[in-house]
Amino acid sequence: MSNNIAPRESELNLAELRGDCARMAPHWVVPAKAGSEPVAPSRIHGVTVPPSSARMVDAMSDYGN
């Protein structure tokens, strides 16, 4: 015998998701903020981008072309 009930496209709607998040929020631990100091510009030597990533970004019209 087959089940004729179609599954919901999404198991949660936005209201259910927000409710779940609100219930979980008190259980989330916020880590102590580590004091970070600015990095001197002389210590910044650039960014290395793998060739495959560079090709992907170059192919995106917002960034390349």
C-alpha cells in the first residue's frame, strides 16, 4: 500500500524556524572576546589565491571582465 501524502517542500516554515532559534538561543555559549590589536601594515604581505579560485572570480562579471 503506497502513502499518498506528499512530503512538505520544507519541513520548517520561517515562523517555526524562528521559534526553534529563539528556544535554542539561551543554550548557545558566547566565547569571551579575545582582545586583538591592529596589525601593522608592514606585516601585511598580500593574499595568495589558488589559480582555480582566481579563475572562478575572474569569470564572475562583477569582479572580473
